[in-house]
Amino acid sequence: MRPTAAPSLAPAALRLGTEGAFAVLARAREIERTGRDVVHLEIGEPDFPTAPHVAEAAFAAIRAGETGYCPAPGIAELRDAAAAEIARTRGVPVAAEHVVVANGAKPFLLFAVLATCEPGDEVVYPDPGFPIYESAIRFAGATPVPLVLREHDDFAFSVDELAARLTGRTKLVILNSPQNPTGGVLDRATLAAAADVLRDGPAWVLSDEVYGRLLYEGEFASIASEPGMLERTIVLDSFSKTYAMTGWRCGYAAVPPPLVEVFTRFLVNSTSCVPPFVQRAGVAALIGPQDGVAAMLAEFRARRELVVSGLAALPGVTCRAPRGAFYAFPNVSALPLGADALADRLLEEAGVALLSGTAFGAAGEGHLRLSYATSRERLAEGLARMRAFLATL
């Protein structure tokens, strides 16, 4: 019998990355199964329940029989509500037919790259930044071009460096504000200067704004509000963080007209649609009472103060106060351990699950990322364990 070749994987599949948070969570769960306690500071998931009126909207839709297929780009009511929300919060006119709904925000990261790039094209993205940016870029065969966010600039990027990274092959620029993992926020002046650089070039812009309502100071700014930018910018938002709906898997984006049909086809070819009862919950979230969002932000503000002051009191650790989202990104470069080893040992020896800054790119070296989306009691316990561990170094 002639020998046969073993089946192989497609090279593109092997280029896909992952999120370090889920790997650390899995290891933390293994440790917990041995009977040890772990303080979870790794996952960016609000520890608040979804608002009752939002959940009830989904239950009512299920009782009404809204459990079948619906239009791939979203039900009309959610596209209307999302368009109004984006227009209100970004100060730009958005038509409902230019809004697309997907199963969370993540699909749009992949859709944006696949719709605009071919192998050899370049994508500029923030470093440190959400790891799925680089994963999607590499999967598409495009070339990732990191734009470094520096701590001394409060994790803003240099517009001159942005300009230097743009070439004739740049097809997409990814921006994120408020940022994961740094908690940094891009101010209007930086975005206006960036728009001046991008406005007349060939690149689309993906503006990841899923933490836009979780802002501790100042006013939220979107590059889409700059003259001439809405026509080339994908404005991305989601229900996961703002409304404590991570498991509902529903996000939306204002999409430039040439990309609407392309994104719709991606949905038809992948998930068909977001379940209509989930979308009804999204409508209720956007148009219903917002007091839950305000209460959550107030609690995150209190947790931020606890975490930043607690980290700053640790030997060899400094930490800038995040201006948005719910992440702290302390600098641990003065410690005798690198960030990767430090994160590993804190989990294995101290029972504190957090992430090395390198999980978000090479520029994250010398930092850790902590999510303070957990109770103040658990945050205090995690800080105490970190202090005890550092005393042994």
C-alpha cells in the first residue's frame, strides 16, 4: 500500500493568535480545583448583573416567538437605536442603514481587516493593544505595523510616529480609546492631528470605542467627529462592557457605505445573524434607563482609586491612574523579575491571576495588567498578596 500523507492545517489558521487572559483564567481554574483560592484580576468582565429591564426585554421577545432568523445586519429597531446612540455620543450624523450588528465587537476586528487588506498590505495598530488586533492582521496575511503607546505620554501615541508608519501599502489604521490594556484615553487634540495625517491618505480607520462610556474625566472624543473622517472610519461599540452583557455577544458598528454590504456578507457566511431576542435586549439597553451604567462607573471609579494607590504603595511599582475602562497597567520594570515571570509566579505562588504586559505586545514589557472588574474586597486581598510576594524577592 502506498503511504499516505497526514492531513495538515492551513497556514492561515496557524497565524491566529489568542487572548492571554483566557489562558491565565484556565490555569487559575485548575489551581482552584486543587482547593486553593485565586484572586481573579485577569478577565475584563464587569462583575455586575445585566439590568433587569434589559433581561426582561429578551425574555419578552422569546415569549413572543422571536427565536428565528432575522436580517443579517440587524433588526431595524436596534440599527435605529444604535445610529441614534452613535450620533448622540460622537456628534456625527449616522444613518441606520450604515449600522451593522454582530455577535460582539470582535467580529468587526476581523471583518475590517478582511474587507480592506490583502497579503502584503499593512495595518497600523496600537502596541500595547488588544491582542486580537494583531491576530486578525496576521490571519489575513497582512503586515502588522505597531504604533507604540508610551507611558510618559500617558499612553497616547505620537502623531509624528503615526505619520512615519504610513506607507502606500497602509490599508487600515486601528485606534482604541479608552484603551485596553492601559486605560489611556486619546484627547481631541491628538485625534484632530491624527485626522490631519490620515484624511487624504488611502487608509481606512477602525476606531474601537467599546469603553467610550467608561470615562472618568473629560469628554469622550472620536476621530469620526473630525472633518472628513466619518466617511472612512468604522466606529465600533458593544454592549459587553457598558451594560455588563459580555455573554450576550452583541456589538454594533457605524460602517462607511462601501463596507456595509461586505460586512453583511461576512455575517451571512459566518453566524447568519445575532439572535433577535438578544437584539431586543440591546434596544432596551440603549433606550431604557441608564442609571445602572452611572452606578457601575461610580463603583469603577472607587475601585480605580483603591487599586492605583495600592499598587503605588508596593515596592518597585509605579502606576498611572487610568482615565477610562477598568484596567490598571502598573510599571514593574524596577523589580528583579521580568513581567512574564512575575505574572506567572504571582499566579502559581501567590494566587493572584493577572497578565503580563507582553500579552498585549512587545511594548508592554515591564508592565502588568490588572482588571479591577471585581469587588473592592477581592482587590484589597489581591494587593495584599502581591505585597507579601514582592517582600520575598
